[in-house]
Amino acid sequence: MKAVVQRRYGSAVFGDLDVPVPGQGEVLLEVRAAGVDMGVWHLLTGKPYLLRFLGFGFRGPKSPVPGRDVAGVVKEIGPGVTGFAVGDEVFGTCDGSFAEYAVAPVSRLARKPEGISFTEAAAVPISGGTALQGLRGVQAGQRVLVLGAGGGVGSYGVQIAKALGAHVTGVCSTSKVELVRSLGADEVFDYTVADFTGTYDLILDCGGARPLSRLRGATNERGRIVLVGAETGGSITGGFQKSLGSPLLNPFSSKKFVPLMSTERADVFDELRVLIEAGSVKAAVGKVFPLSEALDAVDHVYSRRSAGKTVVTI
């Protein structure tokens, strides 16, 4: 099969590999599309180095194929699998979606939402799941601020917060303002012109560029600042530095920092399926690349030019 092959950090090529065999609790997927996010870049480069101590491989990547978001068709059932059959259309996550075939644990798969393409489905799992988990507990009428509203996680954050009945303010760059408006944001700030104003019950920080003091100052009493990720910091801890340090401030204020460690689970993806089929959430697909240009897709995401979710099609 054709695949992006990575044997060491910092280097990957488009080449050939054997088709994998599904193990216990796994299925073999014919991959139709794979989502791209900054996590793929981090796992390709092995940076920040803290990632290597979190089970992804110290000297080199554990998986020879990058990519996690996946949408495809079940081609083979592994031992112990129930609830799925050959021919089922699914979406979710796996290790190694930048390939024509991939094995995926059924604990990280759900049925593909009806009425959307594989390309759209592949844009949903990680970014949509992260936004959904970051917005747990939001009540109708509350004020939610989404920083990085034009990106992968932020585009879902705007929609899910609206579906929950919140008043949503999005912050993004000039080129993404119309996208964020189209997703339902009540207010949109172009940060290249003027920074956001007001206070909020929950801030979903998908950008990581603003100091913690600025975020806390914009939060209502007993409000939450959910830290999704940051591309700041050094090569050792990277954006983890902000997340690791922020809870130390919590004992001194009713405004709480919440570093988000989202999980990839079938039940989360099924919640997203329901929201999509109800018309409350749509996949905000940005630029689409063929599998042979998957590494260009990663570079595109790293450049921060991507609006919505970048997707690789197979």
C-alpha cells in the first residue's frame, strides 16, 4: 500500500508498506480521508521533547505512519470485534491514517455521520472532540470566548458553544473573519485590528498567544479558562509549559485555569455524529491535499495559514 513512512523524527517519505493486519479489538480500514492538525507536526518532528516521554517513542516514532484523524470503510474485522461489519463507513482516530489502509481500535471509532463526505468526516474527530470536551458544562445564556476561532478546534468550538445556547465571541485573523461569522459567532474580533473586549464565563484558548494574566482579566468570577494548546515555549516543554504552570494560580482566584487533555473515544465521536446529523455542527474543511502531498498538508497547517481543518484524501 502507499503511505507516508516515518522511521525517525524529522524525516518522512511517501513510499510503500505492507497492509497492516487488525489485532484484538481492531478493524482494518480502507482509508478515504485523514485530518491534519498541529499534533501531526509535533509527532513528525518529535518536538517538544516532552512528547517522547509521553509514550510516543523516545528515539523514534512508535508508529511508522503519521496521522490520527481517519474516515473510511471497514475491510476486515479483527478478533473480539462486535458492533461493526465489513462495509461499514466509520470515522474516528487511529495510529497511521496517512496511508491507503490502517488498523483502528473500535474503541476510537463511530459510524460516519449520514449526509456528509469522507473528507468532511475526517475533519471532525480530534478537533471536534477537543472542542466538545473543552466546552463541557457550558449553559445556555453564558458568554463564551473562542480564541483561534478560525482554526481546527476553534471552528468547532464556535459551533458547539452556539448549539449549547451560549453567546459566542470569536477571535481570529483577517482572512478567517467571514468563516467564523458563517459558523454562527455572535461577535468576531480581528486581532490584527483590535483585541477582544468584555468578560466571559468560559474562554476556550486554542491559540495560546495571550498571557495568562490577560485571560484571567477577561474571565467572570467563577469562570473557566480552558487551555487547549499553544505553540509557544521552548523545545523541551513547548506549549505544555503554559498548561503545566497555570493550575498553580487556581488556589488564589475563583477564576480557574483548566488545561485540557482531551481523549479519543467512540462515545465522544458519536456525540459529534448526533450534532452533525441534527445540523448543529458542520465540518469546516479548509484546504484538501492528496495523500502524495500529505507532508505539504502538514507544512500548511504549521504555517498557521489554514482556515478550518486541513484534510488529506486517499
